[in-house]
Amino acid sequence: MKAMRVNTSAEGPVLTEAELPQPTPGDGELLIRVRAAGVTPPELLWYPTTHTREGAQRLGAVPGHEFSGVIAGRGKGVDGFHTGQEIYGLNDWFADGATAECCLTRPQNVAAKPASLTHEAAASVPIGALTAWQGLFDRAKLQPGERVLVHGAAGSVGTFAVQLAHLHGARVLATASSINLKFVKELGADEAFDYRTSRFEHEVEDVDVVFDGVGGETRDRSWGTLNPGGRLVTIASDSADAHDQRAKEAFFIVEPNQKQLIEIARLLDAGKLKTFVSVAVPLTEASDAYTRSLGNKLPYGKVVVVVPKQ
């Protein structure tokens, strides 16, 4: 099968095309014929991309762990799915990803593809929507009527955080660039602030939940906006956070969740939740998508890689 693998160049990691053996599903695994894969550019530098689960150096990893595609094979013990079924979801960070014609995953990590979406649109959903869901509801326990401040509101995670918080009956405050202020209000933000020209901590107070998709100074300035019972969750972390206990406790990493994928698909098909594809590129141009050297059609949304039908 054709795949794009990580190789290190003088300028940093890039993707190069390779011919790899098509994987065979083991017990409890699904073989997916990939139709589209979501792009998360920092992934090329993440630990699971550069190391094995045991800690050894990992070379030639295939990135792209959110996808939409068709089930092409099933291992022993797989129930509830059938060959030819269209699905979307995630696979393991340490496994080869979906920037390839095929990948492996487990049934609990996927769900039926939203019927109303193309494969390209469906591939833009899993990481962003699950991260927003788990941050708002599982971690922060957001309640209807509470005030939530979303940083990076026009990002691939932030767009879902704004929509889900609004659907949940929260009052949504958001930060974004000036070009995206109208957009995030259309998503459901009650107020939106240009992070370049305003100091949100001077305009926002008594917040119940901060959902931080930016990190660093933005996160640090957010603590003061919280009320006494307020909660902050963040998906951004760096080495400086190692000595900040609050930041460590606020940080989380998304996990696959089939039940949540099913509910997210229901909301998408009902038109209550929207996803946005910034630009779609063919498999052979995946390296440009990861190195951000292409022009996006929209100033928001997800970049996806489209895999031709085999």
C-alpha cells in the first residue's frame, strides 16, 4: 500500500512516500481502507511519533490518527461492524496512522460515519470534537447556565468547544483573531475578543470554566478570570509546565470513546454541530499539509489528506 512516512531533514521532519505491506488485522482489530485523514501538524514531533511505546527510537512512523474510511477486514472477536461499513474515528498514537491507503484500529475507537458528511468532512471531526467533549464535560463538568471562556475558539478543537458549550446551555466567551470574531459568534459565542488587541483578563471575570487551546501566557493569564469554584482545562503543554502543579493538573490528552463518537455523529447529522475543512490535499501532498506550506482556503477549520480509492 502507499503511505507517507516521517523522515527527518535539515529543516525538520517531513513526509516521504513509501510502499509498505498492507497490515493484517489481528484479534480484535479492524482493517480500514482510508478515504481521508485529519492533519495535526505538531504530531510529527510528538513522543509517540519519535519513540515506541517501550521508549526506543521510532523511525518512519506514519502519522494521522483520525480518519474516515471503509472497513476492509476484521480480526477474530470483532462484533458489531461489517466489511464495507463506513466508519470514522481514531487509532493508537503508537501505531502507524491513516496517512496511508490502510490502517488498523480497534472497534471501541470508531463509530459509524455521520451519514450527512463526506469522508473528508468526517475525518476532520474525531480529535477536535472528542477533545472538546472530554474537556468540557468529563474534565470540567460544565453545567447549563455557567460561563465558559474558550481560547483558540477558531481552531480545530475550539470550534467544537464553542458549539458544544453553546448547545449545553452555557454562556460562551471566546478569544480568536480579528478575522474570525464573526465566525466564532456564528458558532454560538456570546462574546468574542481579539486576542491581539485586547487583554481578555481585563474584560472577563467570574468565569466558571476556561477551555484553553493555546497554553503559555494565555493560560497563565486565565487563572485570574475564574470565580472561586472555577475550573481550567488545557490541551497545551510545554517543558515550562513541569514545575507548575496547576498546569499539570489542568492538562489532558484526548482518548478514543465510541459512545461519544456516536453522539457527536448524531449531532452532526441533526445539523446541531458543524465541522469545517480548511483545505483538502491529496495523499502525495501530505508533507505540505504537515509543514503548513500550503494555502488554506479558510482561516479556520481542519486540513485533511484525501486518499484515492484503491
